[in-house]
Amino acid sequence: PVQMGDVAMSALAEVHLNAGIYEINSLQINGNAKVSIDSGPVIFRVNGKDAAGNELANPIVINGGGIVNGAKVPKNLQFVYGGTQDVHINGNATVSLLTYAPNATVLINGGADIYGALVGAKVKDIGGAKIHYDRQLAGWALTEGNPTMTSFTWSSTD
């Protein structure tokens, strides 16, 4: 995994990413800046905490079409966030992605088409967005990447 800390982009900045796991603390994309996915999957693992371990407000804010997933394959762009703070996807750009934030509220604003899946404690559309679930995701695991243990039990034959 690539450690990136807090990522803040603005003023037409552009970053191109290839397949990999990117561990970030927060992501803020503003001012027509954008992240372009050249190959996938690109997986953002978002910590969302300050130095004292407290949750940051709005650890993921994507404004104004800030993400470009040219292949239009939702698995190629994934956001994984375990915290409880709001996740914001704003703007009028169509995007293909997976957002897995089961404890957070995912806010969609701006009338864009979103292809893929959004998982949140709540998902709120506050701007007329159209969310299109990609059926190719059915039966697929939560995210790609290194496997992790999800359960463990002891048993005895006595």
C-alpha cells in the first residue's frame, strides 16, 4: 500500500493513478481538480482521524467532477472508510465507483449519474443524482485487495 496522509487538491490540479492500494487520512478535491484512474483497481483506504485519534469532519469531499474513471468499471475505483463522518460526492460529473462507508452518511449532490454501488449507514441524494447499480457486482466481495480474516472460532472434539 502507498501511504499518502491528507490529500487536498485544488486549482485545476490533476493526479493520475494506476492500480494499487492508497492509504490516505482524508481526501479533499475542489476547484476543478481531478484524480484520473489510468488502470485499476485503485482502492482508497481512508482513515479519517486527526493526530489525537479523533474523527475528522468530512474525511472525503469530492467536488466538481473530481474523479475520472475512464474505463467506467466501478471495481476500478473504490473508497473504503470505517468512520462515522459524512462522505460528500458533489458536482455534475458522471462517475463509476464503489463507496463502502457502512458507518457514515454518504451525501450525493449535483445531478450526476453514479454507476456502481454506495454502501453507507445512510445514503442521501440532495441534488437529483441518479444511482445505477452495476449488476456485475452481485455476489462479489466487499473490495479487492489483500485478504483479511473476517471471523474466527475455536472448536473442540471433546
